[in-house]
Amino acid sequence: MKNLRKSFLFRSLSVTGLLLALTLIPFASAQAPQPKRGPMPKQPMQIKPDPRVEQRSYRFEATGETLGYVLYVSSKVSPAKKNPLIVALHGLGGDGNFLLRDRVVDLAEEGGYIVVAPLGYNVAGWYGSPVIVMGGGSVEPPNLAELSEKDVMTVLGMIRKEFNVDPERTYLMGHSMGGAGALFLGAKHLSDWAAVAAIAPAAFLMQEKQKDYLGRMQKAGIPVMIVQGAKDPVVPATNTRTWADAMKELGMEHAYIEHPEGDHGTVIGDGMPAIFEFFARHPKAAAK
């Protein structure tokens, strides 16, 4: 029954993925018509949170606003020892509850992880990576990317102060918009991560410089895993395969997994066991 519930949950998320596909179509094809739509809402779509996670908030000094984040702390976490941490970046339109739930929580509990999912300032912040504006138009606020990145790094700093976090086992992962954010922040804040994982990364505006992003992580000894669904209607596998090819050409420590029947939602749950295994195998090189 538990496995059936998990399967239903992640397959239901594929519906969300299909809806979000409609907003990304103009950016996937230069010939697609520009739909008329309002600005992306700042508040996330609603989903019932996993009862095992905490809903938290803090005052974001940069703007004076109150921002939320989602946290799970395994029962195996102890202040008497250094504990592994995963920073999880959600996809477009949602919040941390869309990623930090169910199978992710199960694996985090088993592995003794702290997992934190920042909002990224708002639901369409892109975590510092190039911002895709729905339907075209200008970025609002103009410093959205900066604010989104700052939120992630601020939450990371707060978690490090509150818990005994192992700097050699601090990881970054993200789905869709969060996958693009993971590749961007992974390449920018090199000293913070032991390994990075991107699930169906919507890194459309990063394609031309993908070897620059990956090359920085390669030089820093940061391994990268990318998980993709072959039947993803939002982030086509053809896009993601170019990242896999680039990792191979660079000769970097990496893994690429493509699920033949996976779509934009199911790939989250299906890919998590491999991601947690990848992280467990890759503490920082200096700690090996």
C-alpha cells in the first residue's frame, strides 16, 4: 500500500509538470506564439505537506519580507556528530513541499540526513540562474535572480548555525527550475558542495555555456549527477543529453541516468534512490 501511495503521488506531480510545460513552450521553441498571461504569482501552488517535515519561515534582511522554507531532520541526526545536509531546490510554481516529501523523506531518514528546501525568494526565482519570464516581458523585480540566490545561501547559513553540519557532506540537488539552479549554484559556490544532482534541469538559457558551468565544478572536484525522463514533455531529453555529453567530453566525475518511461513528475521519485546513493559515495575529495 505504501509503495502504491508513493507511485500515485509522484505520478500526480506529472500533471503539474504538464501544466508547467504550457508556460515553458515559448522558450523551448522560437517559433511558438507568445501567450497572453499575467505575471507568475509569488505564492506557491498548494499541495498537502508531508506531515514529517517542518514548515519554517524567517525574515529576509535584503527586503524585510518573511520567506518560508521546508525542513526535514532525520532521527539519526545528532549534535554530537557531523551530519550530512542536502539543499533541495523545487521546480517552477511550487515550493519546498513539492520536492521534500514521501520518498525523499524516507531516504533522508534512512541515511541520517538534514534536508532543507528554500523557497528561492518566490516561486519563479530561478535561484540565480538566468530567469525565464513566463510569456516574455521583463524580470520583476529586476534583481530577482540575485534575491533568489541570496535566499538559498541565507537558509544554508542558518542551517549550518543550528545543526552540526558536515562540510564534507553538504550536497545540492534540484528539479526542473531547481535543476537549473543546482547547476548554476553548484558552479558558483564551489566551496559549499561535495556533489550536485539535477533532475530534469530546465537549464534552457544555460545551454550555450554548459561547459563553463560544468568545467568549474570539474576543476573543483565536484561530481555531478543528472537524472532525466525520456518521455518528459517539459524538459525534453534531447536538451538534457547535451549536458550528459558535455560531462563526458570534459572527463569529469559524473553520472547520467535516463528513465525510459519517466516524465517530468515521475522522474523525481524514480531518480531519488540513485541520487542518494551518488551523494553517499561522494563526500568531498579531501575527506576520502
